[in-house]
Amino acid sequence: MQPAKQPQKQTLPYPLPSEASRQFGTALHDAVKESLETMDELRACLNPCVAFLRDSGVGPVQMILTIKASAKESALRNHALGDEFAVANANLLMEQIVKWAIVEYYRNA
């Protein structure tokens, strides 16, 4: 009985078939494009919330806590409606949301 043939070791990166890599590249481009568009929309929707809180005399710490609570509440509501990734997505974006909120809070200050 002969020993099992070992696959030839190659250095990274391994070559991908051109059709597979082309499809992957196209999907990556589309995902980034869509993500940028939805992130712009998210920020545009966040800004009026922050402006309202600032103009109402809410301090920066309370503003951040309110925005975070609103995002978590929305995620829990969407989770209850069947979006199994809503909470994870909100948690993933929370740092960026807080950064945008701080920038908006102090804009034109």
C-alpha cells in the first residue's frame, strides 16, 4: 500500500481560478458600495437626533447614552420582528455611531 499523496505545498497566496476571483471581486465591490451608501444614510438619520438633543440642552454624555439606548432599543425591536442579526449589527456599528454623534454634537459649536 502506497502512502497517501500529499498536496503540493504552495506559498501564500494560493492562486484562485480567475472566474471565482472575478465573482468574489465583483461581490466585494458591490458590498462596499452598498455599505457606504447605507452608512451615509445612517449618519444622515442620526444627525437630526443629535441636533435635537443638543438644541434641547442635553449634555454630551447624556446625548451619547440616549443615542446608544435608542440604537439598542431599535435593534431589540427588529430582533423581536425576526431579524436575528439586529442586535449584533447594532453592537458592531455602535462605536461608529458614537463617533458620528460626537462630531455632530460639536459641529458649529
